[in-house]
Amino acid sequence: NGLGYPDITSGDGIYSAHLPVFATQPGYCSMRMMVTDADGQARLQLPGDSKAGDITENDCCGSRVQRGNKTKGVQPFSHLSVGYSFYTSSVVSKSEDHSPPNRISDLHVSMKEKLSLNIQLEWTAPGGDQDFGKANEYDIRCHTNREMLSDENFSLKGIKVPQEYLPQPLPYGR
């Protein structure tokens, strides 16, 4: 979807994901991947469409490959690919958090009250472990001086918005 790591560019035909669920006990694991036509939504880009651009080195992290109008539907398909099995002896504790949440790449102001500092923000929910699950909470800070919200100052000088004004985190992608 292009919202961040690992899938940084939407629509480029390259789909990637993290494996956020770690083994909690030793044992054999295997991986399967199912690819389908998404109930007829899969399209094939036709050559010669001037709107379809190549990916450049500047396309990253929330970018989208723009596709033109010259596409055609594909025949329904479904493909299952099964990888090798492997043994894992290293395990992790269920109670520890091992992966950071996915980044929010589409934060925007959706409403501002006139004659007030009140705003409404909207974004796509990040996962709690990369793009899986949901975050525990949101940490939103504000300040009248933009410099106070830099990486160095955010935790110390940003004014924390109280939790009662923040939404409860939703599952990834909502």
C-alpha cells in the first residue's frame, strides 16, 4: 500500500511485508504465500501509456506509481507458493515488544475551528508491530513553536495532548 516499511511505493507491482509474529517456542516453521486476482481487481498495464511513469530514486515512503488508463483485466488466477520449512531454536518472550509500529505517512488536518487552536487530525492506523495488529496508544504533541517538535525536542518540549482527546488505536490500515 506504500504506507511505509517494507512496502514503500504503492502500485509498483512489488509487494513486501514483515513477519511480525515471532516463534515463542522452538520448532519447525514454514512459509506460504497466496497470490490472487483480488476478485477481478488485478489489472495489466499496457505499453505506450504516457501517464504511466517509471519509478525514480526520489520515489519513497508513501509514494505511488501513477498508472494511466490503458489497462486490461486479467483472467482470474490464484497461485500458492510454499517455501522450505526450517527449524527455529531462538525464541522470544510473548510479553516483550520486538517490532516498532509502522510509521504514519498520511497525517493531515481534516478540520480547523475558526478563531481557535483546535484542529482535527486524520491518518491511517499504523500496526503495533510494523503493519500487523494495532498500536497501544498515540503520542501527539503540540507547540506554538515548530522547532520544539523536532526529533531532539519532541519528548522534552512538545506539549502532550491528553489521552482523553486522542482516539483509541484501530487495527492497521483503518
